[in-house]
Amino acid sequence: MLNYFLQIINLKIFIKIIFLVVLLFHISLEAQKVTAFKKYKELSRPEKYWVLKHPLIAIKAWKITQEVIRVTDSVAYINTLDHNRNGGQVDAFRHAYWMASLVQRISWRKALKLGKAHEKGNYFDFLKHHLEDGALPDKADGDMDLFNNEIGIKFGRKNKHLSETDIQIMIIDAIIVGKMKIMKCQN
């Protein structure tokens, strides 16, 4: 009889634990939805349109973008590039690496369209006098970014099976030898 009551008590505890796990999982999913929705709201109109056309790929692209930001932050601290995130070598690296990373994991055409949507959004920000990364994006910045995006797409297409580190090294080498565009007037 005692055994039977212990089993019932253990079953009740087990059910409570399962309920708690499900509740925590649900709360976690809801938090992710809020975060995803918040991030979506922060996108420019052209980027939102791209996301609506490619909802499943957009999730993958967002994860790739977060990784590219993390890597770019690391690259900004090494002494190989100029540390300039707005129009400098680090900015060129970010754009080329972003496109190369996207091309390696999604279609190059979709990556190209996302890059163009991003720059179109920057143009709208310029018209509204909104800052991007602490600076007002202008046509020269947009042209430079599109050029560097194209270089990244070429690297990604030609080197689909290279490691992330190898792609990073190739892009840094291209920047150092002058194959990518950077702004001449830097601080």
C-alpha cells in the first residue's frame, strides 16, 4: 500500500515537473516571438518585403547575420584592418563577409536581393535623416556597400565549400590589396 502511495506522489511530482517544463518552453517560445517581431519591426520597408517573400530563409539569414556581426566585431579589434566600421575596411569586410556567408548557405540571388533591400532601406533612412551605425547613409556609402556586397557574393559562389575562417582570410586579403571599396576620407 505504501508503495502505491509513493508511486502516486511520484507521479504527481512528475506531472508537475512536466507541466513546469512545458510552461517554461512556452514562455521561451513567446519571448522568441516577441524578439523576432521586434526585430522585424526594426527592418526597413524593403527588408520587410524581402522577409515576407522568403519567411523560412529569413530566419536562416537572420542567424547568419547575427554571426557575421559577431565576427565583424572580432575583426574590428585585430590590427590588420583600420577599425573603421562606417566606410572603412571593417565596413567593407562586414558587407563582403555577410554576402559570402549568405551565399554559402542560401541562394546567391536571394542574398543579392537582401543586400539590395538593405541598401534601399539605407536610402530611405537617408531621406528621413535616420542614422545607420551612428552615421547618415548617403549615395557614396550605398554604392560602396553594393560593390563590396558583389565581391562577397563572388567569393561565396566560387568558394562554397571553404570554411568560414578561409573566407574571412580571403576577404581581408582582398581589402588589404585594394580590391574592395572604402571611403577615402576617414577619421
